Amino acid sequence: MTLPAHSRVGASGMSRWEKDHCPGSVQLSAGLESKAGYAAAEGTVAHMLGELALLGKPYKQWLGVVVVQDGHSVEVTKEMIEFVTEYKVTVDDLCDKDTVRHVEHKFHLKDLHPSLFGTSDCVLWHPKRKHLDVIDLKYGAGHAVEVHGNPQLQYYALGAMVTLKYPAQTIGQHIFQPRCPHSDGPHRTTEIDAMDALDFAGYLVASVRETEKPNAAVRAGDWCRYCPAAGVPGKCPVQEKLPQELAKSVFAAVPIAIGYDPAELKKWLDRLPILEAQIKAVREFAYDEAEAGRTPPGYKLVEKLGREKWKPDISARALIAEFDLSGKDLFEEPELKSPAQVRKLVPGKNDKERAANLAKFTVKESSGHALVHEGDKRPAINLSAQAVFARAE
């Protein structure tokens, strides 16, 4: 049986579609292709490097390479390499000489439900301790992922137990999220009994069955931020009504000068993440529509402000000769400093003059497009038919 690339009821989205949250989101999202934004594309590239690192394959030579992922140009930066190295060290520290390592472990829980399948970033089996570790790399910086009670990790743990058939007694669940601050640090872990993972199977199957009901419940919550239907006008009935309900609530509590109802304030604070998720989803949907050649009236696509980079043929020797600099000033091991760093060393009365002096050594490359109001001064770009077709593939 050939499985699709992603399951509609996959582990990464379970915090959204589980039966106690919004099982109806699966049907609302049917037929909606979830376009990967830049952050998701960047995460995919980081995962690719993480896989190479855990397999003991070279990955540091990717530094500076621009990878085209899901229509986005993602540069492998020094920061990304450092975080991948930290991920590798974290996994290596969990291993001993008897540990069996499974990188990008694919599983299919077909005996529970044909749609239950996925891929774990890393699974470690420790035979002497009869202990299993499930590790999930999160490269996102915007939302800290909690490890305790995490349904995605429980899904992965169940997948590992059922398909690898190790006689595990305990399971360590790990989140490694290096770019998002958290009080417990970048590596967060919890341990559960293996029987708890098997008990989770019942809840997992019950949740899938809820998504299949014609009248599956639709509920708003933090999970809306990752719902493909959230940004599509008229698609989600809860999302459509929420702003109006909150507006009525705030007008009812206007006389703040003479006091207010703390319960109303709590209602606003509780629902702000939902509204923020809806705003984000609408922006992403509108951007994807514009990239597909269907720009909303009154808006246009423009080039993002270009990032200054060295021209391909520029050497440190040329900069030293031009500006009387030393090699020690120009390098931040092991590579040449960025144009922004070197510009501070270049002669000139002010930053504008220094930038002009350095300009012949640099080039500005846009990192993509932005959807802006038609009043923006930047010129609109004209997408070729070829570009639209390539994005739609």
C-alpha cells in the first residue's frame, strides 16, 4: 500500500483534531492544500540537516547553501548549523554503546486505522534498560511546544512500540526546540510507562472516529493557528462568529473608568491567541492566493527588501586592498564577516556613505515576496505563467 506524504489525521496536527478539541477541522480542511510558509520551509531544511547529522553524514558543508524548499529560498546559516549540532549532541548524549538508533522512523498503525501513519524524527532503543526514547525536533521560534501530555509525542511513541516491537517498559518523550525560549530550556523531557502509550491507542482511535462523523464538533482554541481552514473566508463557522462575539463583549464592558468585570478581561485574554491565529491564517491564505495569480483587489505582490550579500567573486584580499583593512578585522571564523559587519569598518562620514563605498562588492537578493496594500510605494511584481504553475505543483 502506497501511503500519501501526509495523513489528514497525522501526529503533528493531533493537538488540533483530537476529539476534545476540534475533530470537525479535518472535514473543514478537506481539499485545502496547506501551503508551507517560510518558517515551515526553514524547519524542513533544518530537519534535513538534522537527519544527516544523526546518521553521521557530513552536514556542515551546507553552510551558505541556499535550498529551494516549498517555493522558498532558505539559506543554511551559521545559526542553523549550530542548532543542528546541538541537536546531534543532545541525541548522542542519550545513547550508550548498546543503543539502537532509528532516524526518520516511518510507521503505519494500520491495525488501528488505515489513516494513522507518520514519521518520527528519532527513536532510540536501550535494550539493557528496556527503555525507548522518542525525540522530536522543533525548529520553530514563535510558539514554545510543551512536552508534558503532548499528543504528537504519544502518537510517535505508540507508533514506535507497535511497529518496532521492542519490549519497552518505559518511554522517554523529548522535545528539542533550540530557538524558542522556555523555562525548562531547549531540551524538554518527560517519561511515561509503556502501558500509558498503549492506553493512548484507545483515545487516538476514538479521536479519528470523531473526525469522520458528519456533524463532527468544531471548536475554537489555540489549535486554530495550524488549521488550513482558519484563513479561508466563510470556511469555519466558529472563526467567522468569534470577532463579532468579542466585539459585543468589549462594548458591554466599555465604562472602564467606573470599573470593569474581570471575567470579561479574562475572556479577552483567553481568546486572543485564537484571534491571532485567525489573523495569521488569513494573511497566509491571501498571500498564497496572490502567488497563485489571484491577488485580492486593492493589494499587490512586491519584492521583499533585499538582504545584502557578498558578490560571488569577492575575496577578502580585494576588501583589504580597497579599504586598507586587516584580515583579522574581516573574519569571524571560519567565514568572512557579513557586509553589515564590514560596513562599520569602511571609511565614510556616515553609514549611508560607507554603504555606497562598499556597494560594488555586494549584491542585494530578495528573500521572496510580500503581499501589501496597493498604496505601498514598491512596484508590483508580475508573476510569469511558469512561476504560477511551478508554485501550484
